[in-house]
Amino acid sequence: MIGLGCMRLSTEHERDDERSIQVVCAALDAGATLLDTADAYCWDDTETGHNERLIARALRCWAGDRTKVVVATKGGLTRPGGEWIPDGRARHLAAACEASCRALDVACLDLYQLHAPDPRVPFATSVRALAALKHNGLVRRVGLCNVTIGQLEEARRSVDVEAVQVELNPWNDDNVLSGVVPYCVRNGIQVIAARPLGGAARSRRIASDPLLTTLADRYGRSPYAIVLAWIMDLPGAIVPLPGATRVENATSFARATDVPFTAADRGLLDARFFDARSDIASRPSASAVASRGRLPPDGEVILIMGLPGAGKSRLACQFVEEGYVRLNRDTTGGRLKDLAATLRTSIDSGGSRIVLDNTYVSRKARALVVRAVAPTGLPVRCVWLQTSLEDAQVNAVQRMLAAYGRLLEPDEMRAAVKHDVSAFGPSVQFRYEKQFEPPASDEGFSRIDAIPFLRNQDPSRTERALIVWCDGVMSDHPERDDALRRYAADGWRLLGLGWHDGAADDVYAGLRARIGADIDIRYCSHGGGPPVCWCRKPLPGLGVVFIERYKLNPAACIYVGGGRHDPGYARRLGFQYRHESDFFAC
């Protein structure tokens, strides 16, 4: 089965509706049986549904059997000003589905797909909206686009997902490595392969590829049809979606459905591209093939995964002390794919105990290691550092202070991270947490060791401090000064925190003078919006600065605040928390 991706018929600036209708009809005449469209395939939101209306016109003109054609449309993206903005709200999806029915001139959509997960909306909310549309008879089948295995499994708990659309072509195996395509094949879910020819840049290379042109001549097809035929020949119900804007291309692409590949052809194509056939059909555990007598009994590859700042480097060094060879992209440079090739070379050269400690936050990243190791027979053990985001943030700040003696400014971090990967800003950890996929046994690991994080306290740090959030808590309440003076007289170190967009030394100088006791006040001077620094609450930067500078025992310190972030801020730093109203009432 082959489809036609219709997006460019409506998004090209040089589009011609009459010619586009001819393209659709030509594809159907040549054997295409799926038309992929979306309400967002248009120039901007002033003409939402343009592509759907175009498809409806083409089907009315076509003389063939309409019952054999599946029209798959999508909702969940909008085009304000020509941009692509997700909208996964239930209300939007319901209205978009009804509008798609009107645009396509049908009472019920063949296949309705969530165009993209909306990061602002819980994924389950969008999925339940699709389930309701199916329950109400507006949709026959539900599909998803650009999802992870975790999202797919979550969706299947609410609705029967019958199709998944992801990018798949001979040069992009991301969704094979991530496990999404193998998962769909194992569970009988139709895979719709977007960008099967790899886009415009790859198209030019296809025409001159020696293997593709040889097979094209042999079977009387175009090199592009050979690529499409290779995708359809893979295990499972994979439907490629080539995009065409010319009649001759639409006809040529659709003729890819009956290329009679031999086993030798398949072997040559798999060697030329990637062995998707075996990756999709199964991903054997390395331990299951560890049968070669030459392998040492203690040989293994250890993959350490966790957030940046989780403690991977420290653990990797412990394995090195036990005789393992460490491979890390941060020191070798290059891509993770390059590191996987280096790993295989190391094993082929006799290495049998190797540890890798990059982030490996996704199934795709981990699959690169498993794929490289599996043919060697060595088991791959996953060691998962279950360090929370809060603890990893504290670790990252501690490393920065140890390396630079202070918190770096945002522009300094951007410069330093080019040569020191530990000098990253907070957005790095937020991004990785968002992308995180827990490790699973079906990835091919011999075992998964989950290690909880435990922070070791330095017994030499015995100092105690009273730490106060100054803005509001102190600045408008001079009657509270006596409480701070009493703590200072009792031997407590006084520390203050604040946030002012810009320099505020004069503001806090008045507070210092009013208290009449020694108090060290640190504040964040960076603007609002997404955090670009480590010093703005609830990020722990300034609290860690205090701990390190004054050798504080966090458990002996009291943090006084009143904002919504304050309890969590105290918790991540290990401070006792007191709400301002309770603390100053005593």
C-alpha cells in the first residue's frame, strides 16, 4: 500500500489548484490508496482546510472507486501568520474535526490523527478528545503523529490507536532506534512513513545513487520508486507517503507497489542504508547471543544514563578503577553515532569491559549502543541513576563553583560550555527531563540497575545559618529586625536572598543598616521569563553558594520565606523551612 502526502499541494507558494487535482487523480489512477492531508496544510490561518477542500474536489473529479481510498487528515496544529503552532485542547480538536468533515464533505473521517503533541496541554487530554470523537461517530480510526513509545502506550489506555505517522526513510532511522516503529509492528499498528524520500536534499542524491539506479534499470522503475518499494518491503504494514506536485512524479511513485525484490536485492539495500528489517522485526538482547567461547566471563558493556548532573562521571570513574575502559562523547567529540562506532572498534580490538556515561536519555540514543554491541555477543547492562531534577540542579551548581569559584553569568555559560560541558545552564536539564524515556527490558539490556540518588553530607560542615528571603518578608516589616538580631546574638549566621531585575545594592544596603547585624545578602539581577541563570529562585544557585562559602550544615539551617516556591526551594537545599507568618509570630 502506498499513499500520497498532499501537504505541498497547499503550502507551496507557486501552487496551482487545478494542477494539484490532476496530481491527486494521477496518483490514485496509478495505485495510491491513501491520501494524507491536514486542516493546517495551507498558507496561514485565513485559509484553514485548504488542502482538505482540494482533496474533496479531486475525489469528486476522479472516476475510480472512492471506497478503496482512505483519506487521513490531522488536527492539532494551527497556522497563525503562517507559523506552525500546536493546539491540543479538547475544545479545539472537537471543532477542528467537525470543520474537517465539512471541508472533506463527509459525515465521518476515515482516519483522524493528532498532528503533534501540544506541550502546553496534558497529552491524555488530547487523546481523550480523540476518543470522544470516535465514540460520537465523527471518526472511524484514530492515529497519532510524532510520538514516543511512552506517549503511544499512554494513548492506548484511552483509545484504540490504529495508525502512527513518523518520519522514516533510508537516511533517518530515528523512529526505528526509538522503538516506535518496532512497537507498532509488534502490536499491529499501521505505520505511515512521512518524508520517505528524505526531503529535497536527499532527492537529488537518490537520482545518482549507483545501487538505486541499477535496481531501477532492472525493474523498469525510477530510483525513487525503488526507495519507496524498500520501505514497503520492510516488516509490518508500513505505508510511505511521498509528496508529489507533478503528475509524472505521482504516477512514478505509485508504481512502487509491485517491485519484486529478491533476497539479494534486500541484502544490498539493507547494507546500503541500515538494517531496518532486523531492527524492526526484533531487537535481540545482547545476552541472548552471548555464546562465543572467546568472550571473557566478566565481559560487558555498561551504559550509565541519567540527567546532566546526575553523577554519571563519578560512577564511571569507579568502574574505570575496576578495569573498565571509559568512552564518553564529551571527551572524544563527535556524535553519539560516532561513539557507537568507536565502541564497536574497541570491542573488535579485544576490549571486553567498557563503560559509557553520556546522558542516554532516550530509547533512540541507547539503541545506538545496543545495536553496535549485539553482534559481538557482549551483554549490555544499563545503570540508571535516578537522580531527581532538584538534586541534579544542586550537583550542577556545585560543579560550577568548584571549577570557577562562582556562578557564571548567562553569556559566560554559553561561551564556557563549548569547551566545558559541565558549565551548562538550567535549560539543559529541563530539556533532558522533557525528553526522558525510562529504560525498558525490550531495548535489549541484559539487566537494568536502578540506583537512587543519595547525597553524602560532609561531616566537617557544622555551621548553621538563618536564611531569609528579603523581598517582602523583610523590606516591608522593620518590626521583624529584632528577630534577626536575636538569632545573630545566639551565634547564627544571617544570610539573605532576593531578586531584582538589575542592580539593587542600594536597596539591600538599607536593610543591612536597619538590622544592625552582619548579614550577607545575595540576589539575582536577571530578568523574568524562562530562567537563563542559576541564581533565580527556585533554582538553587545562591543557596549552594552560601552552603559552600560558609561550610553550612543544611539540616541545621532555617530558611524563612512566604512565596509558593519557598518550601520546594528549602527542600532541595536540605534547609528547614519556616513560613514567615509562623516564624515571626514566635
